[in-house]
Amino acid sequence: PEASIDEAKPSADGLDNGEAQQASVGGFTLVPDRTRKRRRAPLGVGSAGSAYRPEWMRRPVAIDNSLDASVPIDSIDCLSEPIRSALRSTGVETLFPVQATSVPLVLASHRYSWTRPRDFAVCAATGSGKTLAYLLPALQLLAACKTVALRCIIVLPVRDLAMQVHQVCLRLLAALSEGAADSDGCRRQIRCQLLVGERSLEKERHQLVRLMPDGSYRPLADLVICTPGRLADHLLNCPGLSLARLRMLIIDEADRVMAEQKQDWFGLLERLLDRPMPHPSIHSWLHSKPPHLQKLLLSATLTHNPELLQRFRLHNPLLLTATAESDKELEVSAAPGRLSEFFVQLKPSQKPLFVIHLVLGLGRSRVLCFTNSRESAHRLASLITHFADPRVTCEAVSARLPVPKRARILRRFSTGQLSVLVCSDSMARGMDLPSVDAVVCYDRPASLRTYVHRAGRTARAGRAGAAYTLLERREVLHFRRMLSAGGRQVREVRLHGSKTKRYEARYQTALNRLHEEQKAGEAASEDPSKDQNKKTSMKKRKTKEDKSKEVDH
């Protein structure tokens, strides 16, 4: 296939201000936008569904969208001294705006134990610090409890994100346990468990409850971090798991969790919470009634469809949003302040060259590349590997890889050993990969929501970053309309062929090697003897596993 990039010729009319030559941004030619912009009617004035938006969604609490407006932790009076000390020992001296706004509000809602705390929905840009925004109040409330009981559940849509939040939580808990003893005698050892299917259901159950000699069950976890499906498994199959003391339900990446609703986990949890108390007298009912459950929903995108949010039966909810204007749809939060967004028109055969040019031509040391399928991700990674330049190291990561290998690849990318990481959209949800220089939407994102989560992997925590979307000519109009509907401004840039001409010979060699590799793979799959050998090997492995299980029993 053709690997060259047609060199763009600057037009004489240039920009709208009459300049003869087009501007240059980040090593690319900036193409002036000559499309007519239609004025959007504010939501609530003749827009579909606006009349049904509840009052709390029309009156959000605004959060400063600039990460430069960080607040020193000493000025957050509601934070306990042990929590502040733990933050300092982990290198945190200030809180981002979303943390400084939400933490005091959540803690204040628990001021009176006899009243039900209000629920919260937080819509803020990716990389704005939503994880600490819910971990800090949760840990402070748990630290004040004298006995072990399951009081907080954090639900995340995918295993990798749950493991990431678990690591953040463990660092804070380690810092808490190393701190000086609290003057008011607060219990320090908060027990946190991760339920994502890394271990068998039985092994995870032994981390949650312990069967005592008298037949009762003793809780072993204060805080559980889990995926929806795994939570449902334990609610159904874990005898002794009690929700009687549950105080907080935190749902991160709530829009995706709402959309999937795996095994109706939330309906199952509510049915267990709504079980009638077995005590007949008013006195015993008052003293045995479980504490009110508070729900926290967080995401970079939150739907404005009240019917979807209604599933969670929010109580007196308060919406916190970094969106500047309250009349904008909540489908997309404001972009990170230092994020530059571009799109490029390219032929399919030119896309790999663009990725290579980002590393070799522009010196981007960490490029995160998103594709629409796992097959496309692994093919692109193989092609870049065949390019055989030591400065361009690349691997693909997807859900089909074993967890240890996936973690190893992510660690190599985070430490700078990989310059390009190719992945599918499951990685775009909340993963905090430090210092991503650029995000490339290699395939056009299917929705505005997908684009937001892809672009949000860079420009995190106040750092600068760029997001590039690679489009074929026929995709440009749809992409422009999609982003315009969400209020996003993405500029077009053009890559000149002269910038990539030096890579073309090696790129063509890489293409040939990839084609040869694919042909060899197809030939191997068609060889019946090899297929039979594979089946025999699998059969032997299964027999060995069955024997080992018998020994275990």
C-alpha cells in the first residue's frame, strides 16, 4: 500500500486575516476552519428532554476548571491531622479544585448521624483528581469507626482501573498506619480488599468474612474495591457477607457502570439493603437500624438523561461540575486546561507514519494510541515493531492479555521504556498513566463520550498534552458535528510529506515483514498436523490440571 504523504501546498488566501502562509502548531501546519458554526440553543430552551431535567441538575455547584487553583491541605479544616500527615508522606501538599470542593461537602453531609447524608454526582475533567476526591472522605469516616465492618464499597467498571484505585488506597493506608497514634484513639488499621477476579471466588471470600466456631461470621474488610460483576458474584455466593453497616457506595466512571449494569448488581445490592429488620419492637428497631447509605457518582462524563440516573435513587443529590456554563449538556465535562486538541486528514496507509513521526520527528517520548478493536491494536504494534528503530519501542495491551503481562507492559510505558502504547478503549476509562505526552485516536472514536475519555489520558494533573485524531476524508464532517454538539473545539492540522519522507523506505520494509508474518500465521493455522498437535497439548494440560485439583481436594 501507498506509504507516502502528499505534501500540503499553502494557499494564497491562507488564514481569515489575510496571511499568505498558514500557521504552524507543534510541528504541523494549522488548517484554518472555514466551516460555518451554527449557534446552539442553550439546554432548557426548546431542547429535547430539557423540560424533564430535575432541579438539582439545573443548579450545579461549579468547580474551578483550572488545576492551577490548587488548595494547600492545611487550609482544608475538615481533614483530620492523620489524613493530612498521610497525604504529606505520599508527596501530596495541595488538593486540586475538585478535591478541595467535594471533600468538605461530603464530610459535612455526615455531620449529624441521625440524618441521612445527601448523595453527590461529580462531573469533572479527566486527570482532575476524582480518585482522592472520594478516597479521602471515605478513609476519614472509616478511621473513626472502632470495629471492623463492611462500610464502604467502591465500584469501578474494569479490572485495571479497580487495581489502580486499590494501589492508591494501599499507599494512603500504609501512610496512615505509619503515622503517630491518634489522640482520640481512632482505629488505624482500615482493612481494604480488592475483588476483581484475580483470585478464585473462594479465596476472595476468605478475605471478606471468617467462619467462627459458634457458626457466626466475622467481617474482615472495612472497604471493598471491586468491579460490578464480581460484586454480584459475592452478593449471591458469599454467606456471612453483611451490608448492615454499609455507609457509602462510590461508583467511579458511573456513566459506563450505568450503561452496562452487569448481572443487575445494583438491583441485587438494593434488595439486600431493603430486607426488613427482624426486630418487632420500636426500641429494638431504632437501635438496630443500619446507618443511611450515601451514594457518590463520579465520571468525566455524566449523562443528562434523568431516567438513567433515576436507577440509583439518589437522595437530595448535589451536582458538582467543572463545566463552565450550567446550561450546557452534561454529556461531556470541560477539557483539561492544558490539553491541545487536533485532527489530521490521512489515508489509512499514512496513519502508522504519523505515529512514528510523533516519536522520531517531534520527540514525543510517551504516545498512547487508541484503536477500535484489539486486532487493530496488535496489528499496529507489530507494524511499528517491524519498523526496527530502537527509538520507537511499541507494545499493545488489551483485555485478552494476562493481568501480570498487562501490568508489566503498563509499567514499562510509565517508566519510559516504551515510547508507544497501543490499546483498545477499555484502557481509556480513568487509567492514570503518568506523563503521557500525546494521545492518538488512531481510529475515529465512535462517540463523543469515547473521545473524551481517550483525550483525557494526557494533560493530567496540570501537565500539558496533545490529542490527535486521525481521520479519513469521509469521516471529517461527522467528527466535526459530533464534537460541535458537545461544545469541543478541535483544530485541523496538516502533516507535510517532506516530514515523513525519510521514514518511507523503512516503513515499506516493515509492511512487507508484517504481510509475511500474517501469511506464515495463516499457513500454520491451515496445517492440520499442527492443529492436531495443539489439541493434544491442550488435552494433556487439562488432564494435568484435573489431577492437581484432585490433589488439592
